[in-house]
Amino acid sequence: MGTPWDRPAARYLEEWVPRFVPYHLDLVQELALAQGQRVLVASAGPGAEVLAVARAVGDRGLVRATDASDELVGICAEQVAKAGFPAVKVERAGLADVGAGDWNAIVCCFGLWTAADRVEVLKSWARALAAHGKVGVLTFGPSDESDPFEMLAQSLRELEPNAAATPPSIAADREAMAKMFEDAGLSLVRHTVLRHTVTFPSAEAFTTAIREGRTWRRVWEELGPERMGLVTARFYDRVGGPTEPLSFEPAVTLAIAALPGAEVELMSRPSAKAPPLASAPPPQRPSRPPPDPYKD
């Protein structure tokens, strides 16, 4: 069975992976992975983060990379083979497929938003963690009105209010992320916003990349070139014209969680202890035995 990513997979590799690799590398670096560890990379796509994880855990480690798209799995397997990492296994599988479990880390870059029930996915990940394991995710946001992604989406909402633009995003603020993890039995130990410069030679090159390499392709197909032409024209008005070069810094949220009470290692903190869940019941004091009426 195909996915919306099968057709644009190759163009995604060409257009988007090079621009977002720095974010992937930031997450892998912050997770402080060690040689010999076991890591699951869920929704691995073409595998940019897979290669970084494989380098971190070495030949004595184990990396299982999964994705729901046959084409992306094929591209990822090709990248792994070219890099010569024998400890990486690439498979077609859904987000909640955790394999044998006992993972030192579960990594997911921009893929969690594809899950209809994110908490259930996170619960499956929590059950599959080793005692001191970590879950590390990236998600777009917080949103910025000056971001070309948001300006294009706003243009679509104004002219085609009934069109479904992009997949729903995850609320990226610390409180919302902590609540999402807590609902799955995990505790947030790291939350930060990353920014790297992304450039396009023109606004038209940006919209072409969006149309060919991301899930916006479905929107273009549903509305057709004429209606989407009006949307892109409004977008060009916002950014200064179709030939205007674009340089911006998309906000991406990095979040890492662990089992409550677990001691985990991060790049920014060599020893971090995951806090207890806020919703956990308070510890019960031992009850005192009733007084003995026959005792003096």
C-alpha cells in the first residue's frame, strides 16, 4: 500500500533533506548516543538522521529504521548501503511498530504529526524503552507569521478556506509537549527551539519545492493549476514577487522525554533525571494500626 510520500520521495530527498539536516543532527547530538547502543528511528524518511545515529552507535550498536512509505524505505536503504553501515536494518513499518524493544533511544524527526493518535504511539514507545532510554522528537513550530510556510498556508486559507492545507501540527510549546508526553507515561527532560537558515533562489523555487516534495502536492492536485495559481500569486505578493530570493530560519522544536525517575544522559546535561509525572497520585503514608483496647 502506498502513502502520500511515495510519489514525491525522490524530490523530497533532493529539495528538503539538505535544508533540514542541521535540525536532524542537532537532535542526534543532544541525545548523546553511545557506542553499542540500540536505537529505533521511526518515520525515518530518506534516512538523514539514520546515518547520524549509525555513526554514533558504531558497528557494535543496532539501528532499526522504519517508515510507512515503500519508496522512502528504498531510498533510506540505498543511503545506508552507500555509507557502509552494517548495523542498520531498514524496514517498512508504522510509527507504533517498535520491534523487539529495549531501545536506548527512539528518534523521530518531523514524523509524529502523521499519527492520528500521537499519545498511543508514544505509549508504545514508552513500553519499548530500556530503563534509561530516551525518546527524541522534532516538530515544526512555534509558528511565525513571517515564515514562508505560514504565509503560503495563509494565502491558501484566504482563497480556499475549505481546502486542507498541510497536516495538523503538534502544539510545540513546552506545556503542551510535556502534557502530550505525560499522557503517554513519559516525562519531558529537554525542550528547546532550534533555528537554522534555509534559503531558496526565488519564491517560485520555494513553491515548486513545496509542490513536488511535500504533502502540498495533494493540495495542488485537488485544486488544480488555475486555483493554486491564484494562491501562489497572493503568496508572491506577500514576499515581494516570484523572483524574490527567500532566506529564513524556520522554528523547529526539539523535545526529549524519558521514563519517570530515569537517569538519562544528554549533551547539554551529562546527568538528567526525568521528573515524576504531575498527574501521579501522591505517595500513601503507611496507615497506623488501630489502638489495642486491651493494652494498658
